[in-house]
Amino acid sequence: MILDKETLRANLDKVIWNIEQARITVSEHHIVKLVIVAKYTEIENIKTLYELGQRAFGENQVQQLKERMHALEDLPLEWHMIGRLQKNKINNLIDLRPTLMQSLDSLDLAHEMQKKLTAKEAKMHCLLQINAAKEESKAGVMPEHAIDTYLQIKESCPNINLKGVMTIGAHTDDTKAIQQSFETTHSIYERLEKEGATICSMGMSGDYELAIKCGSNMVRIGSALFQG
């Protein structure tokens, strides 16, 4: 559905207002970056959001990312890969050179990426995905292994530049459980700050305000922006 500029402006303003309100509860100095998840929307809506000042967009699939980057190559957008990466798509992703790959979900994937990055003489900024709620349906490193895995990737994968962590909040209506998954991830992030971590990517359309209050400094929002 293509939305008119005023609808998108109103939706974007509302999300930014909510981010501001949550951010201030942490600290006046706490900065939160908005990445808009574009997978459910038309190219025209991305162009309009660009006109409204938005620059960072995320895609869940490499093919979709490629199509969007190509269609919008005349705009100076910042693209994030936020979905699960299959090993047979690693080379394709490297060629696209996204600003950030948020879903590095295992040491095994990191080693595969390292091989292919080395071969292409390329580097990639990544976040380590943490399965903070320990849900079988989700990818990511278990919280108790996250620090060790992060350090192992840093040591053994010089072409991967780890910038921090990402999680998807617990898939439940229980706010306490969602909050717990964010707090778990944020405490891991705090311990990794001395290793150079600067990004704690937590929060989507349904839970981003809670995520920010738990310390998130990057949110990934889609459906909240594309309501008619």
C-alpha cells in the first residue's frame, strides 16, 4: 500500500515522539537511532520517508536488499541487513556492502563470512545476535555464551568489525518476560563496551519504547510506520 506523504509524516512523527519520550527516561544524552524495516512496504514509501529525513533502512532478505538498493541507488541511504543470513548468500551480501549486518547469529556463520570476506578483500560491520529469551524459533547466541563468542569472533575474524549486539524481544504478551530479554541483552552489551561495542539494537514496532527504557540505542521499526 502506497501511503501519502501526510500519513507517513504523521506516523513517523508519532514514532519519533515515542522514541523521544522513552529516551529521556534513560538520560537526556541517550541517543537512539531509528532503522526503518522496509520489507512490507513499497519503494514509493521509502522515497517519501527519505524526503521526510529518514536515512537508515533495513531488509530481512539478501535478495530484497539487493532489489531495494538497486532501485534506490540514487538516494544516499544507509542499508542494514537484519534477517537471518544463509551461508549460500554470504557472497551476495558482501557485494552489496551494507552499512551494518545486524544478524550475525553464530560463530560458525562468522567463520564462513571471514573466509569469504578474506577472498574478496572486504570487511563488514556486524552485530552479534543474542537469543536472549532462549526461544527455539529464534536464531542467535545464547546469553551465557555471548561474551565468549563475541571475543572469539573478534580474535579469529579480522575482516568482521563487531559493533555491538542485537536481540529480538521475547515473543510473548508477558511484558515482564520481554523486559527481561532486553535487560539480559543490555547487560551483555555493557560488558562488551570495553571491547569497543557501541550499538545495542533492541526493539521493534510492538516493544521499542520498552527496549529503549532498557538501554537500546537502535530500534528496528516497520509496521508502526506503514499504517494507513
